[in-house]
Amino acid sequence: MTLTFSINDRQRLQLAPLEIPTRLLLGPGPSNAHPAVLQAMNTPPIGHLDPAFLHLMDEIQSQLRYVWQTENPLTIAVSGTGTAAMEATIANVTEPGDVVLVGVSGYFGNRLVDMAGRYGADVRTITKPWGQVFSLEELRTALETHRPAILALVHAETSTGARQPLEGVGDLCREFGCLLLVDTVTSLGGVPIFLDQWGIDLAYSCSQKGLGCPPGASPFTMSPRAMEKLQQRRNKVANWYLDMSLLSKYWGNERTYHHTAPTNMYYALREALRLIAEEGLANGWGRHQKNVEYLWEGLEDLGLSLHVAREFRLPTLTTVCIPEGVDGKAIARQLLNEHNIEIGGGLGELAGKVWRVGLMGFNSRKESVDSLLEALRQVL
Ligand SMILES: Cc1ncc(COP(=O)(O)O)c(C=O)c1O
């Protein structure tokens, strides 16, 4: 019997070769990747169990420990964007009924609430107006009230530009016998962080911001205390792809196949981490701080005001108040169309009220600030 099939050509396009405009990405992320990182990404892929690739994974683990300032053995890059690493933290240590206390003062705190709920947590929240941060006393009161298994905080709230101070929070969490989970997506590489000294048990980040890489391979780490909670689970982790008891066998000594690693993303991440080590962590943090202060000065000279109190402002992300009578979206569109510069608009409660300007990783340079200020001068 002969079967005949006919090809349906309706969806077939005659595509032109790929052409993407060159942009200066000064929004909340992604930021521009370092040219050396893009070059590394162009290296031909090899097998994800090739000894050379396994060696590269070891280097990534070691360098991630350096940028986070941790000795955590389980420190890896999750295949996926920051949200995948975020979900990995929640999925591995949350069991149905666990009380998870989330500090919400912006969009990403709310995402943690949503995620923890999906893993069956008894989610409690403490809230602050968007752009403010929690004091140690407020956190102590909340821990006394809720007695959680996990306290989750966002170090760098990308929706507001506020930096949550973390010194002392880990000690509080030990006093109350809970784990401390921290979102460092907009801080890693650009904002001082001392994971072990601050007693942080679980953290995640992304590649496309302070690390100066394209999106797609996301740092994840868990402390031995968090590992203990994972090992004592009554049920399997409810997410196969992100289950650290399986993934650790690929990243650890066993080297058991788990999934096909996105090899070229790991080349890129390795190069980004190499550049950070070459510059030195403290120098990189200093560069971010210096350039953002130059930005703040320039914005204020243009008559613009900033949303967050100076002592809590992030060096990586600045929220700029949109002046009365100015169409924020139109200005952002003009910056993109006429100057090839991307900035972000406000999210959630701050939608229509602020612009978000990122100076992260490779983009934290005086030239980026000068280009933006000059373009703003023209469009405002
Ligand atoms: C604070 C914070 N958490 C989580 C995420 C999610 O990361 P991704 O968009 O890479 O999935 C972002 C993204 O910008 C973020 O800013």
C-alpha cells in the first residue's frame, strides 16, 4: 500500500537572514553581554558529558561560589532564566503545609508568594510600600508572629530599585530556626553580597544582568542547612527538572545524565565569570557604585527625581520618577526608536510612575551613562 502525503506550504516563509538592531540595553534586564562573552558563546558545542565540558562545569561552580562569597558545595547554574532558578529554590525546600514568610515590597516578592503557594506552602506575607525595605525589627516581629520554615526576601527589587539590607537577617533566621531564601537576580555581580557571612541558605540569580551574559543559565546555591531540609523531605520534589537531589548527581561526582546542558550558554557564563574574577569582585562592585552615582547626578541635573531614598538605592537599577504631564511610554519609545537605547517602564504599583534604568555588568560604564543623559536631554 502506498501512502501519499502532501506538504502544506501555508506556514512556509521566505525569511531574510537574521538582522537584529544594535541597542544599548539600559532597562531592568537583559543588559548587553560583554563582547568576549558573545565570542565564547560562538564556540562549537561539545557533549554535555565530555570531560572537557565537565571540567568547565566545575569551573563555573567554583566561580559562582566566588561571586556569591560562599563555600556551599551545591552551587550550580540551572538551565533556564532566573525564574527557573527561583522556582528551584522554592521547589526543593518547600513541602505542603510549610509556613513560608515572604517580604513583599515589589513585583518579585509577589512572584515568590505565587510560587510558594503552588508548592503547597502556607504562605504568609509582610508588606511595605514599593520602594521601601524591611528593618531587622520588622523582620523579628514577623518571625515571632509567623514562625515560618522559610523566610524569603528580595535583595534587589527590580520593580522598585530598592536594596534590602541583609546583614543580621541570617542570625535572626537561625534564632527562629528557619531558612533564609534570597533573590539576588539584580544584585549578583553588581551589589556587595556575602552569602555565608550573612547566613543566606538559598539564593538564585540570572546571567543577563550583573554577570554580563545573555539570558539562559541561572546561578543557584543552597547551604548545608537547606540540603538537610531537602534530604529530610517526606515527598519527592514536585518538579522533576529542578529537583536538586537529581541535578546534584550531574553537577557532582557521579556525573549522571539528567538533561542536555545548554552547552553554549555555559561557555558564555564561564567567560562572564572569568571576566569578573579578572576585574576582582570588589572592583566590580566599586565600578557599579561609581557609575550609578554619576547617573544619579546627571538625572538630577536634568531636573528629574529618584523614587528610592539614597541609602537604599541599588547600584544596578534606578527608578526615575516620570515628571507630571510627561508621557513615560512615549519617551521610552523615542529613546528606543531614535537613539537605540532601551529603558524600562514601571511595573505593578509603579506602572506609569517611573522609568527603570539599569547599569549592570558590562553596561555599567561612564559611556552608557553619557549616552543616556544626552538622549534624555534631547527627548525630554
Ligand atoms: C528580582 C527578580 N527576580 C526574578 C526575576 C526573573 O528572572 P528571569 O526574567 O531571568 O526569569 C527577575 C527578572 O528580571 C528579577 O528582576
